Amino acid sequence: MATSLSPLEQDLSCPVCLEIFNDPVILPCSHSFCRKCLQRTWEKKLENNCPVCRSRPSEDHLSSNLALRNTCESYLQQKRVQDSDTQRCSLHFEMLSLFCVDDEKLVCTQCVSRDHQNHSFCSISKAASPRKEKLKTCLTNLEAKLEIFKKCKYISDQEATHIKRQAQNTETQIREEFEKLHQFLIEEEEATIAALKEEEEEKSQRIRKKIEELDEQIMEISSRATELNNILKKDALIVQDFKKASQRAQYKVPDPALESGALIDVAKHLGNLSCRVWKKMKNLCPYFPVVLDPNTANPSLSISADLSSVSPCSENLSLPDNPERINAYRGVLGSEGFSSGTHRWEVEVGNSEDWIIGVAVESIRRKEVCGALPDYGFFCIWRDADEISAGMSINSYETLMTKPTIRRIRVTLNLEKGQVTFTNPHCNKDLYSFDLTFTKKMYPYFNNDGKNSLKVLPALIRF
């Protein structure tokens, strides 16, 4: 490299090869080098020291300096664009003013009469036009992919914040539960919080890693988009670098996907917490046969601290749009699905006039509106004003009660018989039964469009 370097070129030069950085890596001491330069230097030495300050890194893993790499690439690209304005023929030293269609290269006027006789020629702008359109299409696709990655990162950022908030709220609720117990239960309390902390750390680490990966992909896509934008500014550069630019634009990394199970499993920590602890004391304790899963709750619903009741909110809660969450309707699922045995629970509906209660398969549509019908994976009864009904299909439903005074509904899910039955517990009279035509795992389902809460009632279990 020439000795007269600009201050910017000096900052972007590798201390080993004195050239502009190529695939730069950064050491813990903050010095950067070309990856190959550093590897070759270390191969010649017994110890892997920094060539500048001689400090020894704690590990030999080389971390890419993405910011420096992108800066160098942008600088070189800009320099090439500037140089292209005065680009001359390497043989005749004349300005490259024409495009040879046969050889697909830029030529000067002397090239036309000597090395390209009987070839077809056109202006550079004419040759650039169709290539520009193709590169614009590539850029559009690249920008669309960039938006997908940005949206995924936005939701991941929301999940990271929500994980923190969930962990804090869950810890507070755990402590409140344990305050009701005797002193000898303190060890159980700390063990439960430790499990929560471990899950918080594991899931926070996982989401941080995902965000870092998304950042890298976004940076890479942005770099390619910037490169294409720079190329598109100069027709000569478009023609000259068309193939390389087209290849760079074909970014074939799969689109990111949000993973289920990213949030804190609140139900695991809080569900039936008192029951699990008091079980060790061989005494009676309240037990909720169904624990609501707040990670599935519509943002317009509020789940109680003990995860047993669901109430409408005056304003939507700020919650991440995780894959498990029901967005299209005011529903929430139980935290545990059932695939065998018989399970029953009672729901206090009070005087609410707008609710849906029953069971649903895990694969229900959560992001688009659908009816609470067997065709969509729901087996439910509902109240709408003065009627309680059950639906078999979109055009077929049965009115079970008019002007009902019923305040509780018992749901019995018998998977051995393939049946779910709804009962009035006050008189033990069955209201309706569905025959299940498949053996998928079933989840308790609650939909609250009314003004009052729906509450799963505790059952007394003797251990």
C-alpha cells in the first residue's frame, strides 16, 4: 500500500498487512486484524499474543468485527464508484464509452475497430437498463426479507422484555404464596424460586442468542442492500459488476421463525403451587383441576394471580405476539392438555351473559377468527344473552336453555369414551355431550366476552 494514506484509510488498515481489513476479527484487547493475517501470525509463534500490545486473549476463538467489516466494505465500494467515473481502457487508455453485446464488456472506440470487429454495440446506459431492472427486483426481494427479519426481531425484543416482567411478577406471586405458609416451608420456597431463576436465565440466554443472530442477519442483508444501492447509482458499475451483484443479492438464508415455548412457563411455577407444597404435609389443600395458561391469553383478557380466573380488560394489555397467544378472539387455554383418562372441572359463570366453555385441540387457529365449533377443533357450549347453546357446525346448533339461571357449569372430559359432557352441578343434569371423533390432546378452553369473570373452582383433594 502507498505510504501516503488518508486518516480514514489508516484507521481501516490491518496492522499486520497494512491493507484495508479483509474479514476483520477483534481480540479482547480491542485490537482488530484480518482473520488470515492473525491466523498466519499465530501459526509462526508458540503463544497466541496480540501482535500490537502482546496481551494474550483468554481464549483462541476469533470474534468477527461486523461493524468494522461493513465499514471497510462500504469504503471500498464507495471508492470503486468514485473511480468508475474516470474508468479507462487498460489497452488504449481511452474512456470506456460503449458496451460490446457479443463479449458483454465495456470497450473504448479503438477496441471497436481492432479487437471487436463485426460485433454489436450499444450505449452503456442502454446496456444498463435491463440489468438495472433485474437488480431493482433483487433489491426489492432483499428489502422484503429485511422487513421480515426486522419484524421477527421486534417480536423477539418484546419477548425478551416480557420474560423479565414475567419473571419478576412470578417471583412476587411465589413469595406471596409462601408467606401464607409456616417457617419450615422456606426451603421449599427458595427451591421453587431457584427453578424460576434457572428457567429465566435459560430462556433469556436463548432469546438473547436469537436476537444476536437476527442482528447479524439484518446487518448482512443491510450491507448487501447498501452495496446494491451504490451499484445502481452508476450504469457502468451495473454492467461491470452485474453478475457479482446478482449473486450477492441472492441471500438464501431461510426466513426466521418464532419458536413456541420462548416465554416463562408461568403455569409450571404457579399452577397448583400451594397444593404441591402442602401435599408434603399430608393435609387438605385447595387444588385447581385446570390452570389457565397466560401465554395463550388474548391481550384483552386479564388472568388472576393464581391462574384460576379470567376477566375482561378495559384496555388491551401490552403482550408479545408469541405463537401460543390467541389474538383473533377473547380466548385462553388451560396450561395442561389431556390425552387419556377422565378429567372434570367446574366453572363459575355467575350472571355473565356472554361466554364460551369447553375443550379445544392444540392446533386451533389462534391468529384468525373462527367459530367455536367441532369443524375448527372446538367442543363447547356458549351463552349469548338469554340462551345457552351448543354448535355442531356453522349452520347447525341446538338451544339448551332459555333465560338460564345456572351459575356453574361442570365439564367432564372422558377420553376413554371419546366424549365431553356439560352438566348443571346444582341438579346433576347433563346439558349436552359431544362425541370426539379423534384422539388428539385436548385443552380446556374459555372465552369471555362478558363483563364478569369466569373462574375455575377449586376441588378438595385428600392426599
